[in-house]
Amino acid sequence: MNKTIFLVRARASGKTTMERLLAEKLHYTFIDNDFNLYETTKQTVAEIVEKDG
């Protein structure tokens, strides 16, 4: 069975760091959603928030 964990916190609160550590500890695959979002939109999270709120 595949299991997925999402961490939800404010921007710049250390989610990516904690996600990487948690994935390593649990032997899960780490997927960087900020990177995936950039690949899809060609905008950073900060740019999207500035533009669209």
C-alpha cells in the first residue's frame, strides 16, 4: 500500500527540510512540490503569491 504524507505550514517555515528528513527516516520518496509547481507554471511560489495572492 502506498502512503503519502503532506506537511502544511506557512511559507519559509522549514517544510522542505523536515520533509527531506522525514522521507529519509521513513524510507519514502521525497517529492519537492515547489519544484513541480515551478516546472508546471515557470513561476516560483513567491511569484505566484505576489501575482495572484
